[in-house]
Amino acid sequence: MVRGMRKISEGAEADIFESDIFGIRCILKYRRRKPYIASELDEWLRRQRTRSEARSMGIASSSGVNVPKLLFVNKGSIWMGRADGVTLNEYGHIGNTVLSKIGSSLAKLHNTGVIHGDFTKANIMLGRDGNPCIIDFGLSSQSTSIEEKALDLLLLKRSLSNSEFAISISSYMRDSDNGDEIAKRLKEIEMRGRYQNRSIAMKEEQV
């Protein structure tokens, strides 16, 4: 029996509800229908994205990454266990052990071909046991792309301070199957970004 359904968050394409099913505290992620998209296409997109998200979570869990427990998947909805704790955005000082576990978790995801797509402090919860739990795989995909893995790292880097990222990437490099190649691509992406920013600044000065 489902009891006490309560909306706790509203994202760009999905609503998050908290509820209780037979005494189990859980979370429902419901992808909303988009009235401006043809109904058949909308249903297909919602179903595909939901399946992809659930698949990524399943692979992550099997590879030893701490993620919410999958309970039930149905078209545009995912029922999952509630992850107790707060996101790192809401947390103060992040200890070295946690930072190391974050890097290791991302390496494990990438080793199994999972790209998170939004790997930032907002999507990492710190539980009461001190272990990080990776949440919100809504933008995830399955890929072997070095570029996409490097972009995951870039998102993490931008989310942390330089000293924090140094600890995370150290454990990432230790546990990654191809960390050297990914780290090299990360530097190339950052260089491209700097070049583009300089080009834009020069054009603005010429106006």
C-alpha cells in the first residue's frame, strides 16, 4: 500500500515524490508528459529515458557504486529506495576520505561504461555512514567515449575546489582502467575552453 505521497522536488522534466510503500520509505521519480510533443513520441521518449536511467543505476550498483536501490520501473516512473543524508552542496567541509571515495565511484562508473552526465556535488549525497551515494542518473548514458568520461570529470572539477579535486582525481586515476587517456582529454577540453574564451574576448574588444 502506498501512503503519504508528497512532492519534494520539481526538475526540468521530472517530479520527485516521497512516499511509503508497505513500511519502506521510498522515492518516486516521475517524468512528466510534455503537451507540446506528439503523444506517441512523448511516451516513447519518456520510456526510453527512464529505461536508460534505470539501466545506468543497475550497472552502477552491480559495479559497487553506492546508488539508491531500484524498486520498480514503469514507463516514465522509477521507484527507488530513499537515500538518507544531505547533498554535498548542503554539506560543509568534505573530508579527504569522502573525496577519495567520490573519485573511486566515478572511476567504477566509467569502467563499466556508465556516463553520469551531471556528476556534481548536487548529485552526491553523504549518508549517515559517511559514504557518498550517487543520485540522479537522469542525464546518464552508456558509452565508452573518452570525451564523455572526461566531461564527467570536468563537471566534478568545477564543482570542487582545486585541493578537493586533487584528492578525488588521485583515487580516480588509481581505479580507472584508462585514467591517463581520460585525464589527457580533460586537459585538452579545458584548453579548448580557454581558447574559445580568449577568442570571444578579443572579438568583443574589437567591437
